[in-house]
Amino acid sequence: MGSDVFWLLIGAAIGAVGAILGGIIGGFVQGWAWYWFDQRRAAAEKREQWIQTTLEWAANGRKDSLRRANLQGADLRGVDLGVGHGGRGGEERADLSYSNLRRADLTSAKLRGADLTGADLRGDILRYADLAFADLRDADLTGADLEDAKLGDAILIGTKLGGADLTGADLRGAKLRGTKLRSAKLTSANLGDAKLARAQYNQKTQWPDGFTPPPEAVKVEDESHVSEHAP
């Protein structure tokens, strides 16, 4: 009998400990879940605030900086984010440097002269966008749709354009030094006077009909080997 009581007490103790641990673990999981959802909601709200600020900023003469703005997935079709007129009669460059514009729709957007240094523009739709004179140094435009975009005299030094569609784009006078053009589509693009020193391309890069990459450009054979045409 004594042995039975002993084991009953042991079982009850184990059950109590299990219930306590279950409550602690359950509370932790529930708290973490609430925290995770709260963070996602806060991020979404902040992104909406950034989008609203961007639209107001564009409408009011672009007087505020949007540096490091989170505009991921924003619908900014036709918005004017180009050069504005600042004080003292000078021109004020739109500052969108290091912004998150991933998968944003910027069809026909006016980004002339804008500072997009280091911006994340992966997968963006930039058809017919005006990016002439824009500074896109070290920006990531991997897989972006830039069909018929205006990129004349744009600074594209070190820009990632791998897999981007630049069909019919105007790249006259653009600075493409060190630009990554692997698998980029440049059919019908205008590359007159474009600077392609050390621009990287591969076998899948599609150039305009009759265009031959200059000797100072770099052909990438594979991930580990780079073949330069320059002597």
C-alpha cells in the first residue's frame, strides 16, 4: 500500500511539473507570436507612412530627404521624384539613396537626376521611367524591367543589372564602369557614347544588333574565371 501511495505522489508531482513547464512554454510561444505579428504590423504601417510621405514629398517640391526609405512594393507609377527646385535658385536632387524600393512599380516615374546610390531596386518595374542624369552607383537593379527607360548620362558605376531588361533603353553617355550586365537584355538599346570600362557581361548578355562590346569591357566566362579583352 505504501508503495502505491509513493508512486501516486510521484505521478502527481511529475504531472504538476509538466503542467507548469507547459504553461511556461505555452506563454513564451504565445508571447513570441504576438511580438512577431506586432513587429510585422509596425513594419507595414511604417512602410505605408513612407509611401504617403513620398507622394506628399513629390507633390510639394521634394524638400525632404527620403534616404533609407522603405518603399518595398509601393505603387509609384508616374510619380515625380526627379530634380526639384530648392532655395537660392538652385536645383535640389531627390535623395533616395540606400532606400528599399524592391519590387516597386515605377512605370513612367520621373527620377531625373535623383540620387539612388545603393538603393535596392531588385525586380522593379521601371518601364518608360526617366532616370537621365540619375546617380545609381552601387544600386541593385537585378531583374528589373527597364524597357524603354531613359538612362542618358546616368551614373551606373558598379550597378547590378544582372538579368535586367533594358530593351530599347536610352543609355547614351551613361557611365557603366564596372556595371554587372550578366544575362542583361540590351536589344535595341542606345549605347552611344556609353562608358563600358570593366563592365561585366557573359555569353547570355544580349547586345543591340551590330554592337560589339569594347575591349575594355570584361567578359565573364563563369563564376571563377574572368576574361578581359583589353591587352
